[in-house]
Amino acid sequence: MMDMSSLNKKETAIITKAVCYLIQEKNKFLWIAILFMTQAFQSANGQNTNPLQPSITLDQVLSMARQNSFIAKDASQQREIAKQDYQIFKSSLKPALFLDGRIPGYFSSSSAITQPNGTIEFQRIAQNNASISLFAQQNISLTGARLFVQSDLQRFDDFTINNRLYNGIPIRIGISQPLFGFNQFKWSKKLAPVQLEEAEIQYAFDIENTQYQAAFFYFQVLISEENRKIAEINSRVNENLIKIANKRLELGKISEDEKLQLEIELDNAKVNLRSSEFQLEAAKRRLWIFLGEQNLDFNFNSTFEIPFAMPKIMISEQEAVDMAMENRPEIITFQRKKLEQERNIAQTKADTGPQANLFASFGMARGSNNLEQIYSDPFTEQQLSLTFSLPIIDWGNKKSSRKKADILLENTLAAIKQESSEIQNNVRLKVQEFLMLQDAVEDQDAIRTIADRRFNIANERYILGAISITDFTLAQREKDQTRRNYIQTLSNYWNSYYALRLLTGYDFANNQKITY
């Protein structure tokens, strides 16, 4: 007796129909056909069901990509570098304190000494010239000035005549103020927050890019896995059909040509199976490397679940464009580039124009052979100087330099306009593509279902001898192609969705801005 308990309703219906046909035709050969059909269905069920085999989902892969991929780690490091750059800028605006010194400064040698009468004698000298200085400064971003406070002490020892001298500045307060010059601090204060914001936004898009690439690699695995499944099924079906064909050939029901055609189909299926197994392993390895192999928690025996399409999402092209122009890192990059060119213009004007610097200081100073006198009875010290540089003839250097800076700004603005147009166009096209693919997935799923049904009927009819091998082969190939078309369309659908997220920085499924 045949064991029908392992067959599903659809398979049982096929067997039942064949039995009815058998009763009507009273053909012994049909008993053999039914036996092979039952064995084929049971074999398929046994190979397609393995509850112990691990399974991987798209969400799991995306999560691993966000955490472990090189792109994600590099994005995290780049963001951290930007944060440190911003901290460096902030620290440049705060007071800085330095301690400089030279202790000891010993020197012993023979040196030329000028005598009172103008002659020179070479004498042995042994000296120590040590110094220490405490210096504090504060940069003023508003004017570009530098305020400073310092305290110096110098000690000189002449060991040949046993003499010691001190020179000290207990305190000195001063300012160095550039006039008409370029104020680097002013422009850094404008650019630094923009650069930090740019890095933060770029980080979110880099992480989103890992999801886009991970989804692509994931579906490459699914496509390869589907090809392998098709090849496995075709191999099993053709193996069983050849067994039936051998019996038919003995009974004179088919020609040698038809049997040879089945053998060709079986050989092709085996070739495709070996090729698909190699392609599947290669696709898994590419995904494995992308995710970071040392952190992967699944092996090559894992199966990959096919994600369903989401419920239909209605997306307005203009809404998507608005999201892109608000969220993409290029937008803040445009702002940074414009600021940088404006800064370059200001620097060019300052560098090619008149230069002046005002220096002023006030403090206490004294030299003495008694250290205490330097701090107990110093005299006042004042310094005031104005240095300037005025170009008189530069042979057109100033005019050309400023013209060049203006042209660079115009070129930057034109490039920004062009890139903005390209972003908007890409977003509009991607929205149209995604909306089209939403319908295409449904259509391909319906076509696949019909093709599967047609193949099942063709398989049943061929076993019963109702159709030719040519008709059966056409149904089989159509079934294979529609299954491939479905998984490829589903791959295009999800890749398009994550590309749209990457282009706009917006999660349209959950109606929220993408942040990490």
C-alpha cells in the first residue's frame, strides 16, 4: 500500500485523480506512474522540510550590517574624528597656559673675547644661562586679537669670574591686534558648527548605505538559493520521469527520442544544480565578508527567508524631493562649500591689501645680581609698536587674485545648483521606480502562482500520458523563469526602497526622518 499520510491536500488530489483514471482505463502502467508520483512528492517533502536548519531574515542581516560592517565602523570613526576636530576648535577659543624653560644652560669652551683696545683674545669661558617662562594667552574671535600675560626669569652664571646675574619680568600684560588682516578665528567660528553638523548627517547616511548594500547582497543570496531550489526540483522530477519513461519505452508507449529528451533535461538540471550551488556559496561569502566575518552568527548551512513586500505606500514625488533637500548631507555640504569660498575671498582681500599690526604691553621688569630685588623693587616696562606693509606696485597680483577668488565662488554656486538638480531628478525617478515595482511584485507573484499551477497540471498530464515531452518541458521552463522573475522583482523592490531611503533620509514606511 502507498503511504498517503505524508502528502498534502494538493498532492493527494493529484493521486486521487490518477487513481480514478486508472479505474476507467484499467492500465497496469498507470500503477507504476502513480507509485513514482507518490515517491516524488514524498522526496520533495522530505528535502524541503528541515526544522533544525537555521534561518536568517533580512532584518537580522540589516542589524548586523549596522553594527559590524566596515562601512558602519568607518562611519563611526569619521564622526568621532569630526567631533574631535570641533573640540580642537573650541579649545582654541579658551585660555591657554604654557611653561617654557631651559634648565640648565651650561656652556664651557674657548671663545673670542673683544678687549677694550679692540683686539681679540681667545679665553676659556664657563657659563650657565638658564631661563623659565610662564605664558598665558587668549584668542579673541571677534577681532582676531591675542591677549597675553607672562612672567619670565633668567639667571646668568659666569664661573670664570664667579659672577651671577638675574633678569626678570614679574608680570607683563599685552595685546597683539592685526589691523585690516584676515580674521581666521571669525571664519572658523562660522565653519566649525557646520562641519560638525555635516559629519552627523553623513554618519546617518553612511549607516543607511550599509543597509542598502546589505539588502543587495542578501537578495543575491536569495536569487542564488532560488536557482538552486529550481535545479534540485528539476533534477528530482526528471529522475522520476526517466524511470517512468523507461517503463513506457518497454511497453512501446513512447519513442527513444522522447526518452533521450528527458535525459538531456536531467543532465541540464544537474549542470544547473552544480553551478547554482557554487553561485550560492559565492553569494553567501560576499555577504559574509561585507557583514564582518568574525562577528557572523550564522553558517553556510543557514537558509535565508524571502521577505514579503510591504503594504502599498503612496509617496508624493514633491514630498520625497522636499525630504531630500532637507535631510541629505549634500545640502549642509553646499552650505559649507559656500562659506569656504566666502572665507577665501575675505582672506585674499586681506592678504593682497595693506597689512598692519598693533602691539602694546605693560609690565614690570628688572635686572640685578639679587633675586629678591627683581620682585620687590622692579621698574615699569611699556612697549608700543605699529608695524605695517603697504603694497605699492604688484603688477596686477591683487586684481588677479581677487578675480580668481570670485570665479571660484561662482563656480561653486553653479556646481551646487547642478548637484541640487541631479538630487531632485534622482529622487523623482526613484519614487516612480518604487511605485512601479510595488505593482510589479504583485503581478509577478500572480504570474508565478499561475505558472506553478500550470506546471503541476502539465506534470500530472505527462505522467498520465496526456501531453508530449515538449509541452511538459515548456511548462517546466516557464515555471522556472517565472520563479526567477518573481525573486528578481522582489529584489528590485527592496533595493529600490532602501535606495529611496538613502536618497531622502526619510523612512516612508513609518513616516519619520532616519536617525542613528
